[in-house]
Amino acid sequence: MQRVAVVGSGPSGIYAAQALVTHPLLPDVRVHVLDRLPCPYGLVRYGVAPDHEKIKSLQQSLRAVLEHDRVTFVGNVPVGGDGVPPGRLGQLYQAVVYCVGAATDRSLGVPGEELPGSHSATDFVSWYSAHPDAAARRFVLRARSAVVIGVGNVAVDVARILARGAEELRPTDVPEHALGALAGSRVRAIHLTGRRGPSQARFTTKELRELGGLPGARIAVDPAELVRDPAYAGTAPGSPPLPAMVRRNLDVLRGWATDAPAAGPPPPRTIGLRFYLRPVELLERRGRVSGVRFARTEPDGGGGVRDTGTFEEIEAQLVLRAVGYRGLPLPGLPFDPVRGTVPHLAGRVLRDGVPSPGEYVAGWIKRGPTGVIGSNRSCAKETVASLAEDAPLLAGRRWAPDPVAALRAYGLRPVEWDGWLSIERAEAALGRSLGRGPVKIPDWPGLLDAARGDGPA
């Protein structure tokens, strides 16, 4: 085994590269980590909230893998669609591991979902994270009230960013255009809503507690919605044990539900956590979203919920939908539209139920959008173990002596590691010019100019 391509430079792709160069049966393997963006790190760069500096510091360990002497980063290389087809990629490398993630949001499937003012949470995250695909997007933060549909960590992240003051985010790498928009935000009420009970919410206790630590924000929880949850009774002394995180979450929510409002002037913003509300329609006024109509739900006794036949409307001029991710088909690869994944056997891509020699998957496109960042490590190891087992069969496959040159001949303009380092220097220079730390370049032309050394100095 001589040459392997890994498509995707997020955690799953970089962990796959690490597993390849450390596998005892692959001592001579050379790995090219390809990405359609000129920047590595995937969701760690473009999905982790800017105020989560500890998680963002994971870039340093990912960087060490990309600086390994048998690993090469090759950015600005789209695969499928208008980029290089998987079939062509398979002619350049002996094996290809696809780690392309889950690239889109699930839809609500309700009337009004596409109204102006209604956005996927991923679009909002990409905007404040300076993803170049989001450079042209605009978020109207003149809204007085915002509804976030979903009660996972992404929902908590976007609510927290809406509630933070711009000066709190100024020390982060938030792009200047987003910082300016957040500084002018008029959002005063933020509603996080879930169709099930608090014990079934997907946020972690750490994320939840961060909401309570926001200066200038008050947290509101309806005690009646806590009591409706069957698990809530399980927090009483002598009750059967609950999962530790569920118990901690309920304890935090109970504290907020019983806290009396502090004396003095009201805080600038209120974050309300609401449960047992299923969105059925986004309401319209003057061509924009004006609120969300919810069906009220209740526990059905079997772990799910049922509608009660009653409804509630919450005013909102901004709606952010955070109900999960979904994989998209990559032209040239098989795809399971029900699961949103590539069919596989222990990471081996299946075509018509049969393993396809030299094609592998890892990460969310393999298993669906589940787990945390660290889950990608064991997922990648399983895939690489399959590849290593197949190595004798793949040894006879032809591969290009210089795949990067072949990609250039195909019409692409790869950005290699030196180009990425040039982007880093340009972002540091941009931050200095603004009196800040490094600030992300938010657009394609700016990133590609910086990769060529034409950015801020």
C-alpha cells in the first residue's frame, strides 16, 4: 500500500489519516487529506462556537497529524459534482476514504418553513463562523423575538451567541461583519423549544449551565412543563436512578424554574426553555416570518409524545431550525436516502451489496450524525482496519506518481499546507489591523488570495 486519499479534513478525516500512518500493517503508506475548502479542520473550524475556546483548541492536535511527514493536506479540491469524480480519484490513489460528513439540515416539513426570517441553525453557525459559503447570507437581527426549534447542543449554541454581547465575542475569531450585526442586535427574547420533555433533550449539562452564566441574560423555565415529564418525579429521593446527565440537567432546570427574578431593572435578554411544543406552522406577516404555531404535546406513556389538541403561538421575527443533520449523496458514490449514509460493511463501500475495492467511508457519512467529536476516532480505526486487511488485494492497483499534479491537470487549483499557513498569517494580520486577535477571512476570494500570499500583511 503506497498512496491513500482521505476526502474531508474534519475530525473524522484527520483521525482516519492518523490511523493510516500509525497502522502496523501500513508502514509505507502516504496519505493525502483532500478538502473542498482551502482550510482544514472542518466543523472544528466552522462549527464549534467561537466562545468555546477549549474545544477549538483541538485544532492543535489535529494540526499535528497534518504535519506528519507522511500526510499531505490538499485543499480547494472539490470531489463529485463540479469537482473531480470519485471514479477519477480512484485512478489517482490505491484507496480512497470518504469522510464528507452530513452536509445539510433536516427540514421541519411544515408550512412557512421557507419564509424570509426562517433559517437553518447550520446557516447561522456558518455565518458567525466565517464559512465562505455563508459570506453572502444576511441575518436580520432587528428581530425582537427569536425562536430556536430544537433542544440539542447546536440549539443551545445559537441561543447563547444571540444572547451574548458583541464585546464578549470581540476577543474571539468571529468575523467582523457578524460582530457588527450582533452588536446591533435588537433580540430581547429567545425561546428554545422542544417537542418532547426535558429528560429527552439532547443538550449536555455543560452547555446548559453556560446559559445560566451569561451576563445580562435571565433564564426562564416553566415549572409545569418540568412536572409533566415522567422522569422529573425520578429526581425525588428514593426514586429509581436516572442516567447521570439527565439527573444533572433536571437539577439545573429545576433551579431555574424556582429562582425568583432578581430585584432591579430587567436584564437585556431573556432565554426561555420550553418543552412539549411541536411546530406545526411558521406564521407570516408582510411577507416574513412573524411567529411559530405549536401543537402542545404530552407524554404518551411509551417514551414518546402525543398531541393534546391544543395549540400555542410564540411571536418571532427570527426562527432558527436546529433539528439535526442529514448526509447528502456524493455523485459517483452509492447512497442510502433513508439513512442519509453511504452503504458500507465495516467501512467498506458497498455497491449493489458487494464491497467496492479501494472505496471506504468514515464519520457521519458512514454512521449518520451521531456521537461527539471523539466518536470519530474509533469509527476511523474500524475503517482503516478494513483497509489494512484489504491491503494485499489493493497492492496491485495503479496509482499516479504525483496525484497533486494530476489534480492541477484536471483544472483544479489545490491549496497545500504552505497555502494554509499563508491564510493563518493573513488572518492574524487582519486581526491586528482591527485591534483583535486572529480574525477569520469570511469569503472565497479572500481565502484564495491569502493562500497565494496576497492577503493582509
